[in-house]
Amino acid sequence: MDDALTIDSRGDFGLWAIEAAKQIVGEQRFELAKAARDGTEGELRDAGSGLGQAITNALLEVYDGLLDGAQDE
């Protein structure tokens, strides 16, 4: 998600969100699956929190980018 992109509409944001979600789940799925299979309840909770944090970080990153673009205008 390091590539710059332009979001001009709700549809553009939706497409970005789908691609971001695919990438995040791809990166986080092993830890979540491992915790679900072999881990304790705390480890599963931590893995789920890691997934949630990755999603939050991605949304904040694009939000900050949108704010920066609005300030440039």
C-alpha cells in the first residue's frame, strides 16, 4: 500500500478498501490461523487485535492522505 493513488469518488475508495483488505488479511492470516488452531484465548485475542490494528492503520493512512490533498488545494 505504499503506491500513491488518487481517490476521486466513493467507488475509488471502495476499490482501494477491497485491495487493502486483501493485502492485510494476506499478511495477518497466518498469525490468526495459528492462534486459532494452537494458541490460547489470549494469543487469539492478540492476533485478532493485530488484524484490527493493521486495518485501522491502513484507514488512517488513506484518511491522512486525503487531508493532505485537501490542504494543498
